[in-house]
Amino acid sequence: MDIPRIFTISESAHRIHNPFTPEKLATLGAALRLDPGTRVLDLGSGSGEMLCSWARDYGLGGLGVDMSPVFTDQAKRRADALGVADRVAFLHADAAGFVADERVDVAACVGATWIGGGVVGTIGLLAKSLRPGGIILIGEPYWRTVPPSEEVAKGCGAGSLSDFLGLPDLVASFGALGYDVVEMVLADQDSWDRYEAAKWLTMRRWLAANPDDDFAKEVRAELTSAPERHVRYTRDYLGWGVFALMAR
């Protein structure tokens, strides 16, 4: 059980596996007005930066679940480094269908809504672990500008134009599901650059250290195409944000 190897190579130096900077992650934590003792479930927790930094800053606790053993190990080391391993735990498991043993105050899936087959299914999954009056966090892409063609949409990493909504329609969709949007923090072009461009140096150094690896050809192909693809497509057309929801 693992994610594709290209991600564990290209994002091996990332602490945050989405287009958020540490500053934006801190902004989100402050916006949620988290209290000491808050319990958080993070499905698709990656290297655990959200749980670990918020445990340090706000005294909360919780559980992260991720199917990458590499990222799960990084999350455990991060918890140790920040001195919060007594408050947060990380489980290597498939987050799809995961429900907490005890209901939590915040249930999050920040950038991995494929675990529920999309936004609707993921919100439904998170709701099973949430206490009444709790907050759901959903991280999801949206179109900053609707691409002019399916080719451009695919250049942004979408399967088709219909994969993502514009921001107004995405926000409206939460209301149609019976949720109030109570906060949001959005990525910008700079935070997209930090997420994408950091991969390029990591891949180049990996190639230098592993020239004979069977996977080197795929890493080389990704490094060759990724910078132009980012500046031609993703940077202008694709947005991303985290939305805080409460059931009506």
C-alpha cells in the first residue's frame, strides 16, 4: 500500500504536500480559533505538518492517516522534532473509508478528496468521525480561470474540464450539501511556485544520486516537462484552497 513513487521522490523534501506555505498553514490554524485539547482527524495527512505544527502552536491532539509509508515515517519524525509525539499519532493505512473510533472536533482531508470519490463523498466520510458542531476541512482545487480547452485542463493535471469547478460554484456546492462555509484560506501563485518548483531541485539531486535506478527515466521525463507545464498551465488556471465547513 503506497502512493506512486514519483511523488515520494519529487516531494521527499516537502513538509507540506499541497500548495500551502507554512505561513498559509499558520493562517488557517489561527483562523479556526483552535483551543487546547481540540481533537483532529487528518485523512491523507502526508508528512504531518498540519497536525504537528498545530499541536505545537495550539496544544491540540489528533491522528493522521496516510497510505505512504515514507510520508508517515516523516510525520512521526516531525512530531518527535517538535516535541508533540505525545499528542499526535500517525497511521500508515488507506484513508478511504477510515472512521475514527471517537468523534473529533475537526475532521480534515486537505488535498486528497479522491479518498471519498470526490468532494461529496469525502465530506460524507469525514462527517462520520465528526462530533455535532464540529468543523470539516476540505482542501480542493478550483479553476481560477476556466481553461479554453480540454488540452489546457489536462495540462493542469485534470482529467477534463469538468473535474473542477470555479470558486463561486465550489463554494455554492458546499451550501447545496447543507454546510455553511465558515472560513477559507486560498493558495496564490507564489505558494503554487513553492509547492511545484521545490520538486525540481529534489528530482535533479535524486537523479544525480541515483543515475542507474530503474525509475530514473521517469524522473528525468517529469523534471524535463514539469517547469514549463507549471508556468504554461497550472500557475494561471488552477487555484487551490482549504474550506472550513459546519453543518447547518
